[in-house]
Amino acid sequence: MAAQKKTVLIVYAHQSLGSFNQAARDVAVNVLEEQGYSVVVSDLYAMNFRAAATREDILGDLKNPDLFQYGDETMHAWMEGRLSEDIVEEQRKVQEAELIIFQFPLYWFSVPAIMKGWMDRVLAQGFAFSMEKMYNNGIFKDKKAMLAFSTGASKTMFQPDGINGDINVTLWPLQNGTLHFCGFQVLAPQIFWGPAHCPAPVRTAMLDGWRDRLRGLSAERPLTFAPCELFDLSFQGGFVLRPDAREELNSRPHGLTTGHHLGKPLPPDNQTEAPPQSGAGGQPRPTNFTSR
């Protein structure tokens, strides 16, 4: 019997046919299918996917009709099989995928509203995370995810000394606070810098670079995040770094991650490049740190 194909889910958000983002999406579909993957595309605008997280997402009675709390109600609805059909269908796609690629134009330093709605509604508590299962111990720790997006700005505008600020800071909420929070191993983002302001040969070169990267994507190491094991994971302890972990980190010239900077300079390219095996600066990383 033939082995079942591995699945990649592309969550795609762009309104226009013929857009650069559509071209990037199509490159991914073609290359991944050539490699034997089954590629599923959730074209959110074409689907007219509903972005608003509302009472309509729960079928049947509420657990607390006096005070609607979306997170609690959707968690119970997921446990009892009472989520709306569109959410259930997207959750099935997530479960079947070993890699999820989010393809979109950067809006206000984040994803378009329709894609944010997909994250809010599909990545429900219980299905995608819990207090016991988060970050490197998260529900999707055996899956990978990545962002692939276009910007309206040039790369220099997102440098640490650029007018928009460091792109690593921009990416932290999405890559750590959403994807890695759910356990995903997050691959370095594919950033298409200002394609609308580039001549056709430059846009073609961008797509060629994406095509080349996709051919080796399965071998890439994920970005580095702070493992839960470094923290006191209790309300009494405040979910902060353990004293022994803080002491070990005190000798480092940079913070642990973009978000866990500890008042030090940010680790360079923490949210845009996976570090080499030996760690930044050629120094071996302590064995109690994880790259997931």
C-alpha cells in the first residue's frame, strides 16, 4: 500500500488575483507538490471566511449565558463537538498538516484582519493550547509553521536603526505569542521586501529565491525560543525565570530572545534566522536550551 502523502496547509490572505502574494503562494504549491506533498490552500477571502469571533461560533446552549466569554465557551464547544462547521473544517486541516505556511501582505505590522480572525477562531483553547500544553511543550510541538509575507516598506526601514524599527520586534507577537505558544516549531520567515516598488526582474528573483528555499525547507532548523523548563511554571512563582537560569544567563552578552531580552541587547536576528548548531558567535549553547 502506498504511503500517505504528507500535507502542507497554506493559509492565504490576499484579495486580488494576479497579486505578488498569489504568485508566491503558487510557487509554494508547485514546488511542494513536486516534492510529493499534498498541499491544501485555505484562501480566506475566496472562502469569505468570517473574521469576527462571536456567539455564532458555538452551537447549542452556552455554559454561562449571563456572561459570554468567548475563550471558555469555545473550549467547551470544542470538547463537546459544538463548534461551527467552518471552524471544525479548518481545525481538521491543521490536524492533518505537518507544516502550515501563512501567506499574506503585512498590514499594520501584523496579519490582515481576516487572517487574524482565522487565528482567533481556529486556534481555540483545548484544540491548540492549554495552560499545561504551551510553547515547547505545546499541542503542535511536532508540527512546523512559518510566515511568508510581503511588505510595503524596504528592508532598511525595518532595521534596528530604520524608521519602522527592528523587524525582529515586529515578528515576536506572531511567531512567539501565537505560533510557538501553540507549540509549533517556527521556521524563519520568508520576507518579500517591497515588491510593489521593485522592477519585474527583482520580483522574479524574489520568487526564484523562495522556490530554491522551498526545495530545502524540510531540512531547516527552527528559530530559537525560550523553553518552558527555564521558568517557574506556577502562579505562586509568577511564571518567571528560575533563579539558576537567570544566573546562567547573566554572563551572556545578549538577551535570551527578542522578548526575553533581560535588559540586554537583543540577540541578533532572533526572529528572522535560525542559529547555527553551535549558537551565536560560535559559542556552544547550554544543553538546557532548546531550538524549538
